[in-house]
Amino acid sequence: MANAEVLILPGLGNSGPEHWQSLWEQAHGYQRVEQSNWDAPVLGDWLINLQRAVSAVPSGVVLVAHSLACSLVAHFAKSRPSNVLGAFLVSPADVDSRRCTPDEVRCFSPIPLLPLPFPAEVVASSDDPYVDRERAALFAERWRADFVDIGSAGHINASSGLGAWPEGHARLLACLKRWQARAV
């Protein structure tokens, strides 16, 4: 992607080899932001690693977050990073809900609900076990992000049977085109 580095931000447990994030990495050369502990996340540590990755990119950055990493992006946005062109936020896990998410992600709560300082798109599923559709729509509204409900697709992960999720990648490319036009 011209003038933009895409950073892949997996959620709790990382994204395995059949997850669309991993497949996009392989197919398109995107870079994964590695975390030291994928199974017992610490918000401060994850923020430091994201800040380092974003700071290492001399041009514009696009954040492609899944699940818990959507909350990470909302927390990171409070630092008002200047080189983030936009964020593609898929299946934002509701870390404020004990019903929807496990205790090990509670350190990411409360989810910041301030407008993001960069454009974003929230992609959700109508039957995601980790966030109610209405809550995902609220996140998008409060973050001033576009909202897309792709219907019944579970947590939009490897278990959803999406493979490389070409429709999602097409959405990302369309977002990137809009975001780059805004940045000019």
C-alpha cells in the first residue's frame, strides 16, 4: 500500500495461522505487532509495544485490529498519534462485560469512548459472542467511526470459516483509499 504501513494487531491469544490477520500478513506483507504475553495481556505493555511499532514507521500507519486489540487502539488513541492514517477495527471485544469476555482482559477496561483522532471503521457480526451488536455500534458511534454489520459471522476469526476473508480485505482497501485522500 503506497505511503502506508499496515500493522496487524491481534487480540487475546494472538491470531493463529488460519486467521484472516495471519493470512493477510502472508499475502500482503503486513507487519504484526508482537506482544510478550498473548494469554495474560497487560494494557501498559501492549501500549508500549504498539507505540514502538507506530513510531518505527516513517510514513503513515494503518492499524488493523481484532477483538481485544480494538480496545488497545482506543487506549492508544488518547496519545493522539500523528502518523496513524486510520484504523480498521474488527469484532471489538467488550472488555467491560463480564458476560462477554474473560477476566484476563479486564485490565483493558473501561473502554475509552472518546472520538478517535483518526478515521476508523468498526466491522461487527450480529452473533459475536464477545460483543453484542448494539454495543459494537455504540463503540463506532462514540469513536466517530463508520459501522458495518456483516451479518452472522461469529467472532470474525478462524472459527468463522472466512479463510483469508477477501471481502474484509476489500473493505480495508476501500477505507485506505478514503483515508489517504483525506491525508493529502
